[in-house]
Amino acid sequence: MSQTELIQQSNAPQTRSSLTNDLKKLGLREGMVVIVHSSMKSLGWVCGGSVAVIQALQDVITSKGTIIMPAHSADVSDPREWDNPAIPEEWLTEVMNELPPFDTNITPTLAMGAIPESFRTYSDVKRSYHPVHSFSVWGKNSDEIANNHSLDNGLGDDSPLAYIYRNDGYVLMLGTDYETNTSMHYGEHKGAGIKEVTKMSPILEDHQKVWKEYIELDYDEEKFPAIGV
């Protein structure tokens, strides 16, 4: 959606101040642990864009609490499994040789939206090390949360999602639906009957790129909207 369309559809500008007030009305408070899923365009025209949204969240939660956002990069993965879109088979060897390894500083998020992509670049935001399922963390215990993220079962008991669960955290959905609610994948780990699969991603080990195998569940978010309501 273009800026012109956003302006035409907005009765008034959203600002850092108005967003702060709205977040408080929703029930957010200082010191909370909260994971944020967001759609920038759903907020209307925002003065300052994603920066204003992040500042409003920080104003409300403060450094006494913790803000977490998904910083996933599904494209840092085995190209043989890509299907949206798939690439030609004759490209695979070259792509596997040339695909950059995951780097917490420079690997962009994929399909997370403008707010998480901006959030991950903040100097006081820590990003966990997982090539596909990383999270960005700001505030209380950010180092602890970011540094304790297992490669295996990256949305399970040794992940930021588990920290949120153990600390009675909250999920904030800003214009998104339950299909984007990553926290529900943690529920898949706490349940039973979901098979494990082996995945592979390029990472750095001793400053060298290696393709590393890891285990995760065969995640399925298709049922999340029905569960959420």
C-alpha cells in the first residue's frame, strides 16, 4: 500500500505519542515481557514509520521489561526445499555454494515486515543466533535471552519463546492474525505427535561457512487461526 493510499485511509496521523496512548489502552504496562507481531500498513499513516512504533513500544514497556520480535530468515536454508518460489534444479549447486551464511548483524529478516526489520538494527537490540528462527530482543535480560537459543528445535524449550512462556509473557498482535503467532509453535513442542525433521542452513564456524544440519518439528501454522479464536 502506497503512502498516498495510507494517508487517504487515515482520519488522523498516528504518532509516537498517540501510539503510546493506544498501547496503554490495550493493557501494555511497564515491565512486561511481550513478543510483538505487526503489520505496518494496518496502523494507518504513521509519522516516523516503524521507528515511531518501536519508540512507542519502548516508552510503554521500558527497559524494566522485555520486547521480543521475530527476526526470521527462512531463506537461509536448504534451497532444495524452497517452494515459494522454488528455483530451477540446475541452479542448486551454485546457490548452495554462494548462499551467504547467517550473520546476526547483516542477515535481513524475510517477510517479517517493516517493524521487525527496523527493530533488529538498533544498537541496543540483541539478536539470537539461529539461521532461520532468530529473534530480536530489547530490554531486561536481552543478553541472556539472545544467547540461549539452541540450533536444534529452535522454537522449543531452548528458545526465546520458552523464556516468554516461563515469565508469563504476552503476545501483542498489531494488525496481524493468529497465522503469524510464532508463540503457538512452542505449543507444538509441548504437545505430542508431531514428527521431527532434519533441516540444513549455512552458518559460520571458526569464520568458515559450513552447511549445518539441525532438528526441528514439522511445524504447521495452518490451524493457528482456528486455535486462536
